Amino acid sequence: MLQVSTIEKDFERCQKGLEKRGIKEAESLLNDLLNKDKNRKSLQQNLDQILSRSNAIAKEIGILFKEGKRDEADALKKESTQLKEESKKLNDSLQTTERELREHLYNIPNVPHESVPVGNTEEDNEVVKIEDSNIPELGSNKKPHWELIEAYDIIDFELGNKVTGAGFPFYKGQGARLVRGLVNYFLDKANEAGYHEVQPPIVINEASGIGTGQLPDKEGQMYHIDETNLYLIPTAEVPITNIYRDVILNENSLPVKHAGYTPCFRREAGSWGAHVRGLNRLHQFDKVEIVQVVKPETSYEVLDNMVAHVEEVVKSLGLPYRILRLCAGDLGFTSAITYDFEVFSAGQEKWLEVSSVSNFETYQANRLKLRIKKEDGKKVLAHTLNGSALALPRIIAAILENNQESNQIRMPEILRPYLGFDSIKR
């Protein structure tokens, strides 16, 4: 979440940034927040004064009793009782005000970086790079992946629907091995890039969801376990970043780099239509995530490095791709800037998103109370970043569609040692 001190110091930048996101009432929203904070400060000041007076009276009463001045001591005890009642009321008001201020902050999104383009929809996203020279010419017999997986019997949506429901497919035979091979390849690439692998839980508590910004913003998109008030994770970013909730890191221990594979769960899998058919949008899918915790002054250099890492992985699979800088209106709630990767899926003749790489600056760290202790002893909020490296379903869709032949689907050469086969045959 945003810091009140940042809003006070850079009010105009925060206002313009939120307006860039399409929040027309940004000025009144921020002013309301600052007024709540002024009220909080006033209550805290009054409470501190009362507590200070109470402490002084307690000492004075002890002295008076020792001196035998009982009447004066009793008078002060009455004042002490009144002060205790006042302090309780003030403390209750302070807690209510702090809760309202915190909830107010939770509902204000991050301020976009100055390089984020203006816009409200995905059509306004900026294409910063495109590599499409290797789009295959498949001819009139090309098929979308949902027809290919049925013909080659590698993924079963009907069986998934029977056992669980729509959006939970079974991967079978070479399809299952393709999933396993991709996961291992992506993890190996992350390891080569210096990321420390972790295998996190796929269930989180409410505090973890709040820490990285999924709650209270995205509770409708998450699977909630009522009996325990736990949530299935939407991405490995959540448990991995929460490793550092309420942690102070020494400056010389940075950057922190983690990679992790998990299944991911999204309740809202989208509307009906061809754009969500097959593997295009699922309720459960596999993904390798990369996460970094860094010093504020290095975070944009780190962002460029993370984008370069994802680009290298996508390129190695031989897939046509493009990189988009998301416009302010399409930006995630907690992100200051996001780059999306899309691959071209020739059977559908469309671009499919396979990765998002984001810098959250201090937004998550402020929620997490994740700080850096500098060499001079000063503590500052860290910057957090994460990226998909990569999400599997649409990568699989593109591999199947782009490499289809009349009687087989060729596998990218880089994957063959991980798969144990060169092609998927009927």
C-alpha cells in the first residue's frame, strides 16, 4: 500500500498517477486519507499527553503517601481514575481511526511509474518489442490446440469436468510428460540465472493475501476454504514473497532471488467463447514464478534483467513473441509497472499472454513491513518484483499449434532431453 508520508510529500504525483489509472476522484480520495491521518495524529497526541500525566500522577501519589499527605493523594487518585477513563475512550477512538485509515489505504492502488502509457483497455498497451519472423505457415488444414489434444489424446477436459468441474483438465501420457518437462526446464533456467528454488505451500492465510495485495482486492478470484479461512494461491508469488513478511534484511544480503513451481488457482476463469476455449483460460494451471527483493535504487535495473530472463526462455522455445508495456488502466492493482509477454498461437491466429513481469516498488513491502537495514543503521522499505517464467497452459497451446504436422507434433529441440521424445505421435 502507499505510504501516507509519500502521499504528503508527493501529493500531485500520486493524484496524477491515480487519475492516470482512471480514478477521477483521486484528489478527494487522497485528501480524505490525509484528513484521517491528521485525526489519527491528534488522537495519538492527546492520548500521549494523558498517559504522560497519568504516569506523573502515579509517582506523585507515592510521594504524597510517604509524606503522610493522604487527602492530597486521594484527590490525585480521583484525577487518575478520570484520566484512565479518558485514555480508554481515546484509545478506542484511535484504534477505530487506525483501522479505517488502513482500510482506506488498502483500497488505493499503486501509483504507476512515469513510463506507463495512458489508457484504459488492453488495446492501449504499448508494444515495445515483437519477434514474429518465425510465425509458421500451416495452410488450411491447421487446427487449434483443443482439436489437436483430442486427436492425440494428451489432455482430457471431459474427464476433468467429471472429476472436478470445467477448467480442471487431466494431462495424460505425453501431455503429462510435456508439463513435467516444461516445469523442470523453466526451473533449471531460473537456477542458471541465480534464483534459489523453493517449494512453497499452495494454501495461504489471510495475512499473506493482504501482504501481497490479493486481499481485499481479489477475494472473488480466489478459492476460499471456509472452515479454516485459508485460500488456494493464485500464484507462487504470494507465499514466496510472504517469506519476508515482518522481516528486516541487511543491505548486504540483497538481492534476494527465489524461484518456485506451484499449481495456481483462479476462481474467475473468464466468459464463454473461443478466446477461453481449451487451455486458453483455466481454473487450475501450473507456473514457475521468479521473485526478487531488492534495494529501491536498483529495482528498475533488476526489472530489465527479469524481462530479459523471460525473453530468453520464450525465445529458446522457438515461439513468436511480443513484449507489451501495460497501460495504466490495464495495470494490476499493486503494480507500478508491468511487462506482459505474449506468444503467437498459429492454430488460433492470435496472441496469448504467457507472462507478466512487474515492479511493485514499496507497495507490497509497506503491507508486508519488509524493510532493509542500511549500513548506517537506517531502515527503508524494500522493493519487490515478480514474474511468470513461465505459465504453462498457453505455452503448451502455442507449442502444439505452431509445431503441428500432418501426423505428428514436433517438440522444441531445447525440450527434448527433458521429455524423452522428439514428437507427439498419434
